[in-house]
Amino acid sequence: MWWRDALERAVRAGAAAALTGVGAEQLGAVRMSTLRTMLLLGGGGALVSLLLSLAAAGTGDAKSASFADAP
């Protein structure tokens, strides 16, 4: 259950990071010239999310990758 939660969080964070890069390109802040750049941004977001989930292990609810306790 914990791994499922952590992986779901990582996928969502990776997608959000990739979409943020696309949005930044539209504003002219970043140049997303290749698919590789978007994949690197998404992978970085997913990795950071997974590391945060690992840091939260043992705190809060044992079935969740969150720092917070279950309600």
C-alpha cells in the first residue's frame, strides 16, 4: 500500500514538472527544444517526490507516503 501511494505521488509530480516546463516555455522563460528536456524535468520531479516519500517513511500513517497522520 505504501509503495503504491509513493509511486502515484511520483507519477503525478513528474507530470506536473513536465507540464510546468511546457508552460514556462510558453512564457518564454525556458526553451523546451527537445522531448529529452521534458523527460528530464518530469523524471527529476518524480525522483524528488519519491525521495520525499522515503523521507516520510516511519512518520505519520504507515500505509501512506505522507508526513501527515491519517485523519
